[in-house]
Amino acid sequence: MSRMSRRVLYQRLNGKYLREAEDLLVEKDYPQASEKLWGAAVEIVKAVAASRGEPLGAHKSVGRFIVKLHREHPEWRLQEAYGLAETLHINFYEDNLPEELGEMRAEAVRGFIERLRELL
């Protein structure tokens, strides 16, 4: 798959997961919304990486790429936002976040995605 087609695929998945998360948040299905938000966050990271010719694989490679992006844009606090997205991934399995924290973290992930879209 070419660099451009990977980027387009990841961007499409990012949008799909983000829309699904928004619907699930309205329904107050926080565990499912959490996983969709996590997926949307990872897909936008993969899109940025693909646009730079750096395909990502395992979870660890996504984290390493976030470190790289954080070094380029420390003012964006990407590592912090990525960490919040990871807690949403955990929430899918544990359903451990109070509603308010889930909403706050959803907002942080939306901002994370908006920032990374600027790099595309």
C-alpha cells in the first residue's frame, strides 16, 4: 500500500471512529465511546506517520512516534494527551472512569486529534 493510500485509510478510520464515539457519548455508553476515541487517536497518529513515510505497527511504535512529535511540538503536550487517550482504552475494559472524567478526556482527545490534523 502506498504512503498516500495508508494516510487516507487512517484518516478515514479516524473520522469514522470519532463520529461513532460522539454518538456513543450522546447515548452515555462511556466504555464503548472510550474505545472509539482511543481508536480515533491512534488512527490520526498513524496518518501523520504514514504521511512522513513512517508506517507504524505495534502499540509501542505509536508511543515512540508520539515522543518524536512531542519533541517537534512540545507546546502541544502530545504525550499528556496520548496518555489520556490510553486511559480511555483502559476504560473500555474496566469501565472505571466517572462520567465527568470520561467527558474531560474525550475533550482532550478531540484536541489531540485537531492538533495532529494540522500536520497532514
